[in-house]
Amino acid sequence: MVNAAQRNFGRRLRDQRERAQIALSEIAETTKIKRSLLEELERGDVSLWPGGIFRRAFLRAYASAIGLPPEAVVEEFTQVFPLGDAVATKEAKQELRLTLVVDPWRRTA
């Protein structure tokens, strides 16, 4: 579900793109990001976007393409869409476990 802040974020991005007179198809071609994903971003819906580093990389590429500072856009994005980064952070914090099993066929000296 898209909230008002997410919708406004997407609308501001779309307005900036339109002021710069850049077509979504042009951005899709140069960034190799599906046009449908860019349309969703401009509607404030990133539920189908990939997570973690890919999400932020896509956003940086889009922001650069429309003439906005990428890091500032990513910072605002993480505030407006906190769940996406929470998932990435949770994945990054998962523990790595190693289980050792004694091989019963191996003799020790």
C-alpha cells in the first residue's frame, strides 16, 4: 500500500523528469532499468523493485538521469520507504553458522 509521502516522493521525481523533458523510455534505455519499474517509482510504489543494494543503485541511476543529486535522493528514499532498507539491513545482519561434523570413516592418529 502506498502512503501519501511515498506518492509525493514519486510525484516530485516525475515532475523533475518532465521539467527536464526526459522520456521514461530514454531513461529505461540508458540505465537498463525496466520502464515499468520507473513508472512504479513515479507512482510511489516500489513493492516490485529488487531489494538492498540494487534498489539504491537503480534509484541513483534514475536520479542522475533526471539531473538530481543521487545521494540526496537515496537518503530521502530511505526515509520515505523504510521497510525496503530494513529488509536489506536484516539480511546483512544474519549470522553465518558453521557446523562441523566428525567423519566416522576417518581414523585419527
